Amino acid sequence: MPMYNKKSAFLKGDRRNPCTYRVGRFEGDKYISYENYGFVQERNTKMGLYCILPGTGDDEVWYPIDEVTLVKGHWTNKKRIVDEESE
């Protein structure tokens, strides 16, 4: 079960493409790598990048597509808003 909650108020932005990705940091003289959850906001297929909004509420970051795993396994577009008056 992912660490995010769809009804959570602290997560801002669109939550339609949940993903996991690896993050690394140095603690003293050790390098620690861990898995983090986020949401893909945009994709740039020409450059091979995903723009990820981390589930912790940090700034958006661009990651290579091969380092990101989509939780649902596929890309989902935004829902189209249908104007009822035009139909």
C-alpha cells in the first residue's frame, strides 16, 4: 500500500500518475538509497524525462524515465471537461 492517501489535504497538485523512484543521500560517509513515492505531472518523451511531484510536498524534480516506475503501469491523461451547454 503506497504511503499517500487520495483524500489527504497536505498533498497538492494532480495525483493521477502515482509512481515510485529511488532517492539517494549521504549520511556521514555512507550513501543511503531509498524508494520514494510521488506523482508524475508531465513527461518529456524526446528527452526521456518525467516531472515528479514527490508525495512529501517538495518541489517538482525531473527524473529519467528508466529510473521511475509507474504504480498503475501506464500513463493516464487528464479527464476532459465536457461543457454541457454545447451538447
